[in-house]
Amino acid sequence: MALFSVRDLNVSFTTQDGMIDAVKGVSFDIEAGDCLGIVGESGSGKSQTFMAAMGLMPKNGLATGSVQLMGREMLNVSIPELNSLRGRDISMIFQDPLTALTPHLKIVNQMEEVLRSHQGLSGRDAEKVALGWLDKVQIPEAKRRLDQYPHELSGGMRQRVMIAMAMLCNPKVLIADEPTTALDVTVQAEILDLMVGLQKEEGTAIALITHDMGVVARMCRDVHVMRHGEFVESGSVDEIFSAPKKDYTKSLLTAMPRLDSDDAPHAVAADAETLLSVDDVMVHFPIKQDRGLFSGTVLLKAVNGVSFDLRAGETLGVVGESGCGKSTLARAVLQLIPPTAGAVTWLGQDLVGLTSHALKSRRKDLQIVFQDPLASLDPRMTISASIAEPLRTFRPELTLAERKIEVAEMMERVGLDARMVNRYPHELSGGQNQRVGIARAMINRPKLVICDEAVSALDVSIQAQILRLLKGLQYDFGMAMIFISHDLSVVRAVSNRIMVLYLGRVVEMADRDVLYDEPRHPYTRSLISAVPIPDPHLERTRQRLRIPGELPSPLDPKAALRFIPSRLTSDLAYQPSLKEVSSGHFVEEHDPLETLLDRPA
Amino acid sequence: MLGYSIRRLLAAIPTLLLLIAASFVLIQVAPGGPFTSERPLPPQVLANIEARYGLDQPMWKQFWDYLYNIVFHFDFGPSFKFKDRDVNDIIAQGFPISLTYGFLSFLAATSVGVTLGVAAAIRHNTWIDYFAVSLGIAAQALPNFIMGPILILVFTLYLGWLPGGGWNGGAWPYLIMPVIALSTSYMGSIARITRSSMLEVLNSNYIRTARAKGIPERQIIWKHAMKPTLLPVVSYLGPVFVYVLTGSVFVDIYFSTGGLGQAYVGSALSRDYSVLLGVTILYGGLTVLVNLITDLAYAWFDPKIRY
């Protein structure tokens, strides 16, 4: 008999619009020591399957069927009975480790209560076990972490704490619900490595819920593809990835941009004029720090000397991990945040220091698409009003009828149904709202569009559609794009040239193929090697490049010298310089990779 | 945190100065004065009286003398209405009374309100919830000037259980009705805020994590949900604390408690400049202090807040 077995599980929710069936008759088994992947897009019911099993459904949820752990029924049993299983024999980790940990309790308290409830351990004994697990999940300075609060830890450390907490009682099954989705690629890779280690060393079976085919390829043996509450296709990863039978599985696999695919963006014309030139731009924020009676400030150098040129029709990709300053850079280029220093030259004229009136006339050609499409649209304006707004500002001579025609044409161009004109953002899906955001940005045919994580919040299939749309629009209108993303595969799919940012500085910049084929800087190399590729064979043989240590705090003066530690002893103010190693390929000065790898974390 | 507290208290000085200056000017420009009456005094008599209280001086001089006496002698001046008492006496007499029933009202409103709110949220959409919500709305809808007469009618006139007024050194039968009258509407608001806050917290991700850890529900409520639930309640409690502490004119009138509220309103009506100003400064100082305590309390409720 299987360790964990789900039979004919149905989950439905009573809502104002009637009953909604989230999971429709799902059955599967997990064997001891196995790693099972459940893949699907948002709303497929993949999380709800396990929420129901763990008794974590909202009150309007109803589950039928059977969920058994080691032969014991878990579904719809009393809370005390369920509590004798969950946390002890089966435990769960969640997507966002910041909100998933209680903010006002120290790590040690949150871990201790598990041991007290399930094993009667408390005080010193519990602390010892907790510390042991923090060590096992490789948290640096584990002992200090015990007395810290979740917000004092980095995202990666928080997820390690979550895992340590889930493993405290050596559970038979660990359910991981999108455990790495909110994390940076390098951190994701380390968390995944950690989970593989636990599976091997502790024999814990893992149920991995994810939308990311690359993660599945790296982690799982068997996989179920889920859609609309049902399994579309099930099998071993090798079968599913090499010979998918169902169209939906195929579309999921093809939708995902891959590091090893050969989809090239449109080439830039050789005689294209330089539109934008950014010269040594800096954005520094004063951060308040309490020092006794009077508070002082320290400078957070969010963007610290970035330069680049952009030609008409060109796409510049900007990649980097959270906190590297990529969004701040975008806002500084558009003068949404005034740069502390440097010049932003647009069509031969410096934008820095222009009056807001002078800037406004240039904004017609400078547009931006934001990450969260719902939050960046005015909830009280219909989508057609949002799309028409730039027309009213920049082409006031248009009559109402002309404006309507323009909006209708634009909506059709971005793939929005004409019947949606009077809808509000909350009535549309994430993908549709992002089309509205793009239509709004494009309606005046701008010369430059900045896409700031424009597809990051979308499902892979929607993401692929939006990327195709952006490329098509660029081909038609010939605008330049700055494409900002933390996702290296996505950036690779659209960009001609790519810039890698690390703590406000460019560490490497090169043409797309050069950057991915011959990365020079250790940071770029570790980033690229951390990206999972949706191909199980490749994933098993790929060597990851791990640079010791976590992404340091940008306030740490040593942070900027992470890749050139030989300067740490002599001159903390040293600024590594950018060198052109071959035509158009810039690499920041760094110590040889071998020395970096030998350094202790 | 000590540094922060000191900075905040230093910052309170200009606030209070501004408050005093504004009140001082506003009182002076209001029509009438402390010695205006239906039958006007002979001009010579009026001039003599005004000279005695310094009212014949230019306004800046009056203001300066007033501040000087407060800062160096802690003297808020004589009352213009009561010949034999000064402002310090009036506050010393009324404030302890207001403080007693005000503080008890605060405790009652907070403890009952929070209990009701938590019970309603834990038993969401059950009869307990409906009962608590109705009780809260009813309590909130009953202002103390309605509660006062109703309480006296029922408990003094019909049932004869409680004395209808007086203070009697704060003996408990004399406290019950003032406390109930003053606390009910705050209790209703606190119950409502607590309930909605607790409902939101119970829906949060970390409560889901706590449940997945298999720890008992009671512990989840107490250890994980209580502090974040009370955070919005605390920001409401700050102003409530000042309101109830400084007494209520209605409670003072209905129950003849002799608290500061009555003296405050009385002084405003009779243009008793110094009493009015003295009580205003007291209230202002209390507000500044309570706001500081509220802000410091945040840090205990939420470790992300550090001063």
C-alpha cells in the first residue's frame, strides 16, 4: 500500500455565484522517498488538492473522497485527530515564506511549538533539535537565527526556516506548494538542492506543486499535469517531457521560454539611430538609521553608475536578482525618480533636470508597462478609458469618435475583444489586464517602451502570448524596448543585448548570444547555471556553479566587492571598473573564479 | 527606544506651545469676557477688576506672563469666576474623579469589547457572532447622554438598586452607572474593530502555516493571532483613552460626579479664560503622552517596528 494515497478527491466551494468545483475526482499515490510533481497553471486546483488533504480549506470549501496517510484517513476528520498527523507525519511548506511565518514570533518559538505539540519537547531540548535542523538546512549562523524574527531574514533564509520547521518531526511526506516561486534563481536552485538532499538523506517523500516545468524536470520522477481540477496527463518525467501525449502538456512545454531554444529576436537594422543614452546614472536613497538621541541616515546606492545606449528597434534586457536596482533604473531613465547623478540623453537632449512641463511633452514617446497589471490600472476607469487617456493628453485634437476608433484598433491589435470596452480591470484576467497595460503604453506609438517585469506575474501560456505580442508590436512600430526581468529565459527570448545588474552596478553586458554562450563574470555564470531547463536529461547532467554566500545587503559596504575579495583588505571604497573584453562585451573586473569558489561563505 | 521617547517629548514642546497660543487667541477673540453680565458693571469697576487679573495688559504681555507662571511656578493662574480658587485647585479636585471613572470605563470598554470581538470572529457566522455583532452595534448607537437617563430610570427610579448620583469618594455603587454610560459606545466600536481584524488575521498565510503544523487551535488564536489582531485596536485605543480620561460633561451632569468635564464646559460658557486654558493644556499634554505610549506599544505588538 502506498504511503500517501488520494482517491477520488473532489473539492468544491460555495460562492455567491453558486458551487465551483475546484478539484474533480483526482486519485494518486506517493511512495516512500519519492518526489511527485503536480504541475498546472493558476486555478488548476493543484494547491486545493493538498489544502483539502491538510484540512486547510476555507470554510466555504467541501471535500469528498479519501486521503490516507499510512492507512489513516485524513479527509474530513476532527481537528484534534488531524493535528496528530499534520506537522508530525505530513507537513507543508508554502510559496511566500515571508507571509507564511508568523511575523511577531521568534524563529525559536515557532519551531519549539511544533516539538512541544508532537513530541512533548520544550526549552533546551527543543532548542537543540531546532538548531540541529537549522544547521541541516544550511542556514548561515544558525544559532543567531533562533532569536531573530522572520522579517530580519532574507527570502531564501526564510524558506530554509520553513523547511526546517516542516522537517522537525521527520515527517514521512513533505508537501511543497510552489516553494521557490517567490525566490531569485540562485536561491531557488539552492532550495531545490536542499530538498533533494532531504529526500535522499531522510527518506522523506515530496509532493511538489509547481507551475514551472523546469523545476519539475530537475526534481521529480513522476508528474501529473493538472488543468481545470483534473489530471490531463500522468507519467514519468522522461515520458512526459520527451513524448507528451496531450495537447495541453505540449503547449505547456512549448510555451515556456528555454535557455537552450533558438528563438531569436528581430535583428536591429545596422543603421538604426541611437535614441537613448544613459551615462553614469546613480540613484541613492537616504535610509534612516537610529543612533541614540538623533537619527542619522546612510545612503542606499540603488543604482550606482550605470551607462548604456539604446538604438531604435533594439531590445535591451536587464536581469538581476531582487534588490539589484533594475526597477529603480527604469524609473530613473523615465525620470519617475530623479537620478542623483548622471545624464539620460533622449534624442540628443538631457532629460535630467527638465521641468515637469517639458518632460510631459516627451513622455508621449517614453512609456512603461508594469509588473502587476491589476494594481497598475485605475480600478474606477473602464479599460477603454484607461487606454484612451494618453490620447486625450497628447492628441487633444482628436474627436470622441476618432478616439474611439483608435482605441478599438489598438484593442484589436493587442488581442482584446471589442465587446470588453466597458469592462473594469477587476472583471478581466491577469493576461487581459496586461494587454490593457500594453495597449495603453502603445497607443501613441512611443519610441521607447520599458517593460518592468511585465510578464512575471502571468502563467506560462499567457506569458508566451504576451511575449509574442510584444515582439509583434515592436516589429510593427519599430520602437526600442528595455525589458526588465528576473527570469533569464524570458529575457533571452526577447532581447538583442543583455545587461546583468548586481547591487546597482553593471557586472556584464553583451549581445544576447555572447552573454549566454560565453558568460565571463562569475555572477552571470552562476545565474545562468541556476536556471532550470525543462528537460530532465539535461537537468540531471548539468553542473551548477555555486558561489559561496548569499546575496548581501546593499547597505553592507563590502557587498560591492563580493566578486573581487582581493580588494577587501586594502580599499573598501574601491570601485571595480567595466572592461571591454571583446567588441560590445563588457565585463566588470573580478577575481578569478577559482579564488571565489574557494572562499568560505 | 529611550532616545526616541526623548525626541518625541522634546518635539511635544512646540506642539503644546502652539496649542496654548491658539487657544489663548481664540478665547480672547470670542465675544464677551469673564465679567460680562446682563447688567453691565460700571466702567470704573470693570477697569479695576480687569487690572487685578492683568486683562488690561496687551495680549502678548498677558500671554508671556501666563507662560512664565506655568513654566517657572507651575501656576495656571486664578479662576475668574470663583474668587477663592485657582485653576490648580479646580483641576486637583475634578481630575482625580474623571481619572477614576474614566480609567475604569476604559478597562471595561477594552476588556468586554475585545472579548466580544474575538468570540465573534472565532465563531464566525454562528449565533455567537450574530449576537456579538448586534450587541456591538446597539452599544455603539447609544451615546452616553441617552445611556445616562435610561440607566437612572431603570436602576434608580424603578429598581432602586443604585444611587442616582453623587461621588461619595468613589464608592463602587456610585461608579457603576457612570462607567457603563461612558464605556458602552466605545465598547461597541472596539468589538467591531477587533472582530474584523481577527477575521482578517485568521485568513492570513501564517495562520494557515500554524494549522499545517498541527498545533492546537487555542494556541493558534493566542500565540499567533492575538497580537496582530490587536494592532489596529491599539491605534483606536489611544484617542479613546484620552476621551474617557478627561471625563465626560454628560456623565458629570447626569450623575453629579463632580468631574473635570463639567468644569471644562462651564468655564467655556462663562469665559473663565484661565480654567479653560488650564484644562486644554492638560488634555493636550495627555494626548501627546498617550500618543507616545501608543506608538511605543506598536513596537511590542509588531517587532518590525523599531524606534
